[in-house]
Amino acid sequence: MFCSVEQYKAEEDLKWFLDDDIADSVEVELLDEGNNRIQLNVRIEKSGEIIESGKYALQWEAVKNGV
């Protein structure tokens, strides 16, 4: 698992779903896959139903350098 800073940043980037009342909950999980790769898991719910769910693989070098 990545440190709480990366987790916090990912959650903050998706917070607008809650602010705009599009979703009731936004769950974010970051997993270290090794070799400078991370997996971002996102689950967004509204009224008890999943409205978006996805897994995204990212190159850590690009993420940490803002690319």
C-alpha cells in the first residue's frame, strides 16, 4: 500500500463527486505492483448502487513527476 499522501491526493481529486452530490461515497485504493507501477482502484456509489468502478494501472515515474 502506498503512503497516505498519495491516497489523500487521489481522494481529493475525486472529491467533487461528493461536493456536487453526484455520489454518496467515493472509495480509492492505491496498490504497489512493483517495477515503478501502481494500481488505482476507484469505486463510486450513489443511493447504494455502484455508478462507477474501475482499476487503472499507472507508471509511478510519470505520476510522481506530474506527467
